[in-house]
Amino acid sequence: MGSVNAINNTTDQTVQIFDRFYGYQQQVPVDQYDSVLSYFQQVFGSDQAAGNFAVSVFRISHQTGIPVMSLLQQFQAQSPPEITLTLAYYLNGLRSSSTLLGLNVPTQPNYYVVRNVRI
């Protein structure tokens, strides 16, 4: 009998997650993308970080219905650490509720759930 939890050793699990995450596609106006990307390049100084933040902003805009330029104005009024926390807030609303981004303090698990976990 086969196992439901069979591990496929030929594929790297982190690559699958990464590919599914960045498999997101959306057509956006060039002027809006350039504005968002150039702002994040000025703030963070890294092209990779700026690109990741820009994609996140467009994903948030698409799924929440908030215009991209309104989100950009909100970020322009904040410092880089505040931008990170704001993005974490929006992304936590879009992601699975079992994981949270941007938390520096570990959350205290429910006592009754923890006592049933076997190590």
C-alpha cells in the first residue's frame, strides 16, 4: 500500500513553493509599474528587493481592489521598516491564516492544541 506522505527526492520542495509563488501573472500599466519599482529602488537600493516589493504591491492591489497608486502614496509617507510592516499586514490578509509574516515575537500557541502535539 502506498503512503500519502511519500517524498519525491527528485524535486526540491523549496523550489516548488518559490515557483508557485512567482508564477503569479498580471498585466499592469507600464507607467504604474515603473513608478512603483523606481520608488522601491530608491528606498531599498537593491534591484531584487525592489522587484519583490513591487510585485507584492501589485498583487495586493489586485486582490484587495485598492488602486496601486493609492498604495504607493501610503508607502511614500513611511520609513523602510514601516513599509515592511505595512506589506506584511496586507500579505497576512491574503495568505493562509496558518502562517504570519513580519512578526518579531513568536505567538503563544493554544495550550490545548500544544499538549496534543507529539514530538
